[in-house]
Amino acid sequence: MAKLDPVKKSSPLLIAAAWIIVIVPTAWGLNYTVKNAMKLFSAPTPAAAAPAK
């Protein structure tokens, strides 16, 4: 009968790689969202007035 090891240790390098895989796209998406949201709160540029006829 095989003895089961109740405690398995994960590689710290594997854990770090998994976090990088999660954090990098999340940070990119958050950055993209914040940049686009700032357009809603910035003052609009004044439109060029049409010449009077």
C-alpha cells in the first residue's frame, strides 16, 4: 500500500509565475480603463464655431 504525502509543497517560482500571469493583464486592463474613463471627466475641447451666413 502506497503511503500518501498529505503536505505537497509548491515551487515559489511557479507561484510567482502564476501571479505574474494574472497581474500583468489585470494591470493593463485597469490602465486602459482608467485612461478611457478620464476622457469622460476632462473638459471638452470647444468646437469651432461655424461662420455666420
